[in-house]
Amino acid sequence: MKYLAHSISKNENGSKMRFLGASEETKRALEENFQLPLLSQALLKWYSDLPKSNDIMFDWTNDFYIIGLENLMVALEGYRFIREGEGWKDFSEKMKWNKNWIIISSWNGNPVIADISKVETPIYYDYVGGGFSQKLLVDSLEKFDLAVWLDKHDDRYYKSGEYQSNFYEVMEKEWKIKLTNDEIKNICKFLPIAKSKENFPLIEQRIKEKVKKYYVYLDDPGKNKSKVILAIKKEMGLSFDEIRNRLNSNEFLIAEGYGENTLILADYFMTLGAKVRTETK
């Protein structure tokens, strides 16, 4: 996917993305106990020009990732591979998780799934919570490009957590070259594109000063604890054990930084039902 790789390379030296490594301890434990199925040629080709050892997070989304090729096993933690006591178990049957499903990306803790049992490798998505019921995103991995989205995302279109209306027109014009109208609708529905205002609701009394540093603490994960934990895992790159330990501590710092992105992240966790506290210093 040279087009996608080029878009990532073009933006990686700016402030638009971060590269995050997976937990080496978890990776070793999973690789000692399990083995992924043989990856499809389409998936290997898709990854050929992309970073392999790190996950890529796009900062303006707070929680949209492309999983690195070498971290595909770790990405299945909590979906297929679950730690019980001192050991690990494959819960594919109990969780109704097909062994040919590989998580290559995620948004808001919700997995983007490549079905490697088919040559074209269709891409599905699902929402965290309850049993898995995958929904078709696009009918081939080749269509899961994202380069158009990355190339067109800039400050002309994106302000205060919202895309401007003409952004969608620019996106659709290029996507229509290889995507059907239904596929465009699916992508805009699932990815942090069309529903940006719902995903990033504005804070009523937003602090405008840029000189202060904000610290966001998680006081209580709330009723949607599993979804909040998954979001923390993706945002901070922590293992589930590390998250559980921090939840039992007096203060759980989940974000710190300058400007409104940190406040938007705090608000994002509140939309998941978590109780968060923001302090400035």
C-alpha cells in the first residue's frame, strides 16, 4: 500500500501521529502459547510498506490506530486471547471469535477485522460489548486505504473537534473512484469522520489558555468498564494487568498535555461513561 505508506511518511514528522510499541511482556507470553494462522498474501502486501514494530495512532482522533504487523498477536488480547490467573487461554469459541479474524486497526476500542480466510481479505468492523457481530466495511483489504482521509485532513477542514462540511465533499469525490456509495457510508459511519461532533462533544466551559498544562485523571471507569479499559489500553499502550493495577491505585493519570486536545480526550472518556477529573498546573 504505497499510497497509504506515503501519506503516513508525509505526516510522521509533524504532530499528527504517534508511534507506540506493544507490551513486550505480553507479546512474548502470547507467542509462547499461541500461533496466528498463515496471513493472506493481501494482508502481507498491505503491510509491506507500513511500519511493522509499532502501532500508529493519529492524534486528532484520540483513539484511531493502525496495528503494526509484529503486534497482530497482541491486538487480539481481550478478544481471542485472555489471561486467566497465571496463564493464557484461547477464547475463540466462547467469544465467538473466528480464528481467521485479524485485528489490523481500531477506533474507540472497536476492532477493524481482516478476514484472512478469503483471498480478497474483506474488512469488517464491530463494536465492543456483548457478543461479536461483525459488519462489512469494505469487500477487500485493498479498499481499506485511508490515504485519502490522511491526505485531506488538515486545519482547513478540522476545527475544535469537528470537520467542516466541505471536507466530506472532498473525501467522497476521491473515494468514489474505487468505493461504492454503501462502502463510503460504512466508512463514514464507523471511522472518526462523519460523526466527529458526536465523538468529540465540545466542553461547555472550555478553557482557552494554551500556557497551562492539563492532567486528566480517571476516578471511576463507570458502568462501561470493559470499553473504558480497552480505550485506555489503546490510548496508553498498557497491558490489561498494568491497567488493573493502576485502577487500584489512588490516582490514575490517563493523559497530560497542553491545549485543547487533552481536554477533548477527557471529554471522550466521559462519553464512555467514565468519571474523570482535570487539573491544571
